Amino acid sequence: WGSNSRAPERLRGMEDIRFDERGLAPCVMQDARTGEVLTLAYVNEEALALTRETGEMHFWSRSRGEIWHKGATSGNVMRVRALRADCDRDAVLALVEPAGPACHTGERTCFHAGDLDPQPGEALAELERTIAARKAAGDGGSSYTARLLADPPFVGEKVEEEAEEVVRAAREESDQRVREEAADVLYHLAVLLAARDLSLVDAFEELNERRR
């Protein structure tokens, strides 16, 4: 588990899943950090038991007719943070930390066809991936994001500046201006965290800790 992760306490409450006539139940994998749906597979009683025992996703391969440990060959395992059942107890949702692409094609998610325009709930994850790419490129300043990453005091000043601007907009300007300035705050805060090898998820986990 990552340094900020909380390993599940044996993934309780999954003992009475209702498998179909083939002994299977659909299982949706969702990225526990970003909320993005990664893939859909099937589990039987043995695969679910192995998942709970090991903390890594195991499925039943309908094509091969055997248990499949996700990532056993590729290394792209899915570590389980939580398992949830739907209201009829015949489908499973697994919140996971993927070690690599979810799809056998190398794509991050199996759902990479169709309308791929980012939706609001995907915005922060998409932003952080873009920032990470700029940081990995190490170009030192060919983009505004790279310039910020190369100068932590500067990005700190920008967060302070943008925070002041959103407060002023809330006091004096239109809702559209509040919306724009709030986006600026989130962008610069995401860059600041990346410069410290942190992410917005670290802040989200801190918020969850405060609920306990």
C-alpha cells in the first residue's frame, strides 16, 4: 500500500454475494484515487475469496475458464481499497489502486472508445496527469506549468495571488468570474502539490481522515 493508503481490514461484508447460474457476478473496477471507472470483469466465489485474502484483484476468465490474477504477468496489479455490493447483492464494485494500465491494450482504462471529452468529475485527474507529464519531461520552462514546477516559491506566490483574486471576485464580481478564479486556484494548487511530490488526492485523504 502507498504511504498515504489505508489497507482494508479484510474487505468485510461480501459473504452473501448472489452469483448467477454460471456462478459469476460482474465486478466494476473504479480508481479509488480519481473515481474513474477502469474496467469490468467477472468474479466467482473463489476469485472473490482470493481477492479478499490477498488484497489484489482476482477474476474468473470466461474465455480461458480459469482464475485470473490481474497483473500476474504484466505487473499491472490492482490493489483493493474497498469492495462494495449493489442493493441486490449480485454485482460488485471494487475501489482499487492500479499499478499500471487497466486495459490489455495499454490504455489506462478499458473504456477508451466513444465520447472521450473530459466530464466535470474527470477534470482534476486529467489536470494532474497533464502536470505529471510536464514534470516528467523536465523541460525547465517551455510551458507555463513547467516554469511553475521549476520555481516552487513562484508557484506559492501564484496560489496566494489566485486565492486573493477568487475572494475579490466573490465579493465584487459575477458568478462567471468566481468560476474562472476558482479554476485558477485549483490549477495552481495542483502544480504546487506536484512540485512537492504530492497530489490533490493527498488533500482528499486528509479530509477523509478528519471525518473519523
